[in-house]
Amino acid sequence: MKRTQIDDYKKIEEARDLEDVVNDKRKAKRANKQKARRRNRHYNKNLLKHLTQHFDQDNE
């Protein structure tokens, strides 16, 4: 199982795909569930940022 990569933004076609793409392989090793959710929010934010940047570039 691979960790979420920045290039995974290419796999997102609809909003519901975001949850499927984000994968934290260390989820079981996190200190608690709150820290795992925080890490996933970080991955979500990162992917959305790259998606919007590349979406804007593709439309130009």
C-alpha cells in the first residue's frame, strides 16, 4: 500500500474520488484517530491545491 502522492491529483475526476485517492498507510501507527484525520486533511488539501493549479493551467 502506497502513501498518497502529489501526482495522484490526476486520478480525481469527481469530488467523491478524493476520499478514494487519499490513503494513509501509517493510519494504524498514528497516536490516535484525531491525528490520522488531521493527516488525511493535509493530504486532501495538498491534492486539491495541485488539482486547482493544474486545472487552471489546462484551461489556458
